[in-house]
Amino acid sequence: MATLQGGLLGSDPGALSPAQLEQLRNFKIQTRIANEKYLRTHKEVELLISGFFREMFLKRPDNIQEFAADYFTDPRLPNKIHMQLIKEKKAA
């Protein structure tokens, strides 16, 4: 499509209407709120991710995908997370 300084010539059939833009904005806000609520009630997600990053930065593996597969399939991982949750509850 030909362009003009600062914009497109003609209408853009893929563009959203103002009402659709508002619906999209509200959907994004509600999704973010729902995600925040979920993460706050599932502390184990934060522990899983922070533990993974901590180990990754300490070990700096060449093959990140293999490291991630090993990390998240470690049979000891659920117990580690459980113990960390207990420790955090005692500290609170």
C-alpha cells in the first residue's frame, strides 16, 4: 500500500474501531489482574522461576534447553519447592 508522510493512504480494513480498542484495552487489564491474582496465590511459580534463573546464572550452561529440561524434570524439584514454601511461611 502506498504511504503518505505520517500514515497510510486509504482505510485500513484490519484496524480496530474505537469500541473494539476499548474492549481490547479492558481485556488486557482484566487478564493482567487475573494473572497477578494467580501468581500471588501460587507462590510456587515464583520459586520455580527464580530457582531456575539462579541455577542458570550460577552454572551458565552452554545448552539452555537441555539445562531447563533437566532442571524442571528433576524428581527432587517438588520437594525443594515444598521446603522453600514451608521456610517462607515460617519466616512470615
